Amino acid sequence: MATFSCPISFPFRCSSNGNHNHRDHRVDIKINGSTSTRPIKLDPLNEIAGVVKASTSLATVHENGRISEEQIRQRIPTQKQLVDPYRQGLIIERGVGYRQTVVVRSYEVGPDKTATLESLLNLFQETALNHVWMSGLLSNGFGATHGMMRNNLIWVVSRMHVQVDHYPIWGEVVEIDTWVGASGKNGMRRDWLIRSQATGITYARATSTWVMMNEQTRRLSKMPEQVRDEISPWFIGKHAIKEDVPEKIVKLDDKAKYVNSDLKPKRSDLDMNHHVNNVKYVRWMLETIPDKFLESYLLSSIILEYRRECGSSDLVQSLCQPDEDGIFTNGVEQNLLKNMVLASGIMGGNGHLGSLDMKTYGYTHLLQIKGESQNEEIVRGRTRWKKKLSTIPYSTY
């Protein structure tokens, strides 16, 4: 989408056709020397003065009072907001965390009427951007702050770990909490929690690590001091997932059991940074797993280690290798399944899980760009799977 700038005169000349209570106000915008009168819809919570003030603040960051039509339409806050009625969001955690209420839509669920992993990842991404939006730090980049835009920097995710105890169902109302913290000298950590609004039970948790990349050179960059000054007041010390020693993911080779070659990115796979969105990688990974296995097992955990970006002209290969024994008895995985069982209300009279299948299974994944001389890694992955329950949790919901 092309963007353009237009000179705008202040103060705004607003009219309401003689009716001062009318909400369809109009603003004269000069574009390429001509004047265009356009309507601005005002919600009941804002008056004309508020719109003029917000737009004036935006114009001050541009030379000669220039402001893009895109910014007028988006109305990105230039100061911290505590409540966003449009996105059902609010600032929490003593003014630095973010919570958003979401209804699971029909297009976000699969055949079993539960939200897909891709949908959860998209919600993570959306709430993260909305958090920056409400902070007043958002520039016109994909989550980039004003300091980042001045230094031609963008965010890229380097690692993500998601644990799912239970998937929300279609029509269910969930609350998503997200916050940020420091990760080394030049990185940032972002965490999430998803829980049922009706019961308060936590359904999923995630943690991720982000670093900065120069948008022009496509090389990783140190965090400038002005950017650190912008985001560090928002840092929180708590963790959604405690990783004392992050799990290392081995690199697969061409001997992997399952291989899906000749994957070609589509235009719809590209994000605002003009590379394949990281959520698309998960789809390519999971499609290599046999359908027979997916009929009986549910993904409970995924770890992703991102190596490089993928462009629209790249040819991608997806490799997948099941673990030799296929079974994990790790205490963390046992607790994940136990929590899901507790959430579903399936429990024996003595409070024990009884003969329920507590086994979990694992796969190692690799996405790589196929090259003439050598293949380049895009992302390594590890997935954990548990037996699907025969009883649907919250069947009376």
C-alpha cells in the first residue's frame, strides 16, 4: 500500500451542516495543491477539540506541518492511553502491562471448533502491537517506536516458546495479558497469558525474544540509547514461562523422515516488513506431520528458533523428524496435561488421573531455503503432543 503526505492547515475548519450535535464532521485537507473536504467520524467519547489536539501533535513530528492521510485515519495515540474501548483493551500491571478481551471468532477455529495454534499466535502478535499502540510510542512501523524509526530499525523475533493447556472454543471470551522485559543488553522479552474470562483458568502461556534489525541493510543492530530510554520504563521482571536452561534444537538433515519440498511463499504470506510473517512458518511445519497422528494428538508445546527471514522469491523446504522413542515423561509436560485435565473437570473420585494416557510425543522441525550451493536455515522447531481427551471440556458452555 502506498502512503503519501499532505500539507494540512491548522486550525481545522470543521462543519456540521448547521447542526452542532452532528457527528459527521469534515476537515479540509490539502493534497497536491488541491483541497479535499473529508468526513471524520467522532465517537461519543471524543469531541472536535480532542481530534484537533491529537492531529496537531502528530503534525509536529513532521517538517512543514506535513501529516499523512494514513495517520489521520489511524489516529495513533501520541500519549499513553489507559483504556481502548475499540479494542477492548486496558493498561494493567501498575501502568505498564496490557490486557485485551477477545471473542474467539468462527474463522479462528478448526474442524473441532477450537482455536488453532495459528490463531493464538496471531492474537499474540495483535495484542503486542496494541500494547505499543496504547503506550504512545508507536510510530508508523510494524510495532516500531519513534526512536526506532529515526534509526531505520524494526523488530524481529529470534525465539518463541508457547505452552497450551487448553484451546479456547468458538464463541468463548478470553482475556490476553501481555508485557515486556529486558533480554540481555540488546534484546527485549515479551510474554503472554491467555485465560478464560468465565472461569479464570489459564489456557496458554508464551514467551518470546525480540531483537532489532536495520530495515535497509537487513542486519541485526544494537539497541540505541534513545530506544532503550523509550521502552525500558515498560519492563516487568515476571515471566510467563520460566526457562532456566533454554532447550537446544538440533539441526535436521535430508535424512528426516518427513519432507515437504517446493513450498512457495504467497503474496498473502508477507507482512508489513515485506517478509514472510513468522506465523506462516508454523503452518509449513505442522503440515509435514502425518494426518493419522493429528487425529489423535493435540499440540501442547512449541519452541521456535528463528535464523533468518524469508522473502517472496525463496523456495522453502520443510523437514520433520519424530523422536525415536516418541515418548516424553518430562515433569513439565506431565503438568501441562494435568492442568488441562483439571480445567476440563475430568478427575477420578480419589482425585487421581487414573489410567489416562499421560504420554507425550515430540517432533523436531526445520524450515530451510533451498539454494543451488547450500540450504539456508529459516527456523528450527520442537513440538510436543499429547493424547486428545475423549470428553470436551466445558461441554455445557
